Amino acid sequence: ALRIACIVILACYVLGRVSETAFKLRFGFNQFLWCPFDSKLRLIIARRNPLLLILTVSVALRDPVTAYHVAALWSVLSIGLQTWRWLQAESLRYRGVEITNWLA
């Protein structure tokens, strides 16, 4: 189960990078600059920060294996939310709404 958790974490990381690159190619700007919500979301779902906290707390509690399971779950939830936002952008674009960088 630990090996699977590690693979999930790595896969989610790669999928997140692919998603960011694909969004940028599709819309012309970084996915996390679409709306203020997305910019704030980036601060929360950036996998390194929450994962570091999860791993640190679990090591302090002497349960690092559970940390990897929780980190894998966090990674799946994060990439799910990132994908959901991309699908929202695609849906709006399909309906004729221009997708723009909120900071522009």
C-alpha cells in the first residue's frame, strides 16, 4: 500500500504539471491566473506545502506510513479540483465566454 501511495503522489504531481501546461497552451496563460479563486487555490493545493506539513506531523507522531496515505489522498483531491476548474473553463469557453487572466 505504501508503494501505491507513492505512485499516486508522483502521478498526481505529473498530471498537475501536464494540466497547467495544457491549460496555458489552450488559453494563453497559467491556470491559476484565471480567477482570484484559482490564485488562492494555488496557495492551498500546491502539493509541496501541505505534503510537507502532513509528513512532518506524521513523523512527529511516529506514523510515516499513514502520512503517505494521507498525502496520496490530498494529491488526488488537489488534482481533482484542478481538473474540475479546467472543465469549468472549457464549458464557459464552449458557451462563448472569453477565458481571461484576471490580473491582466
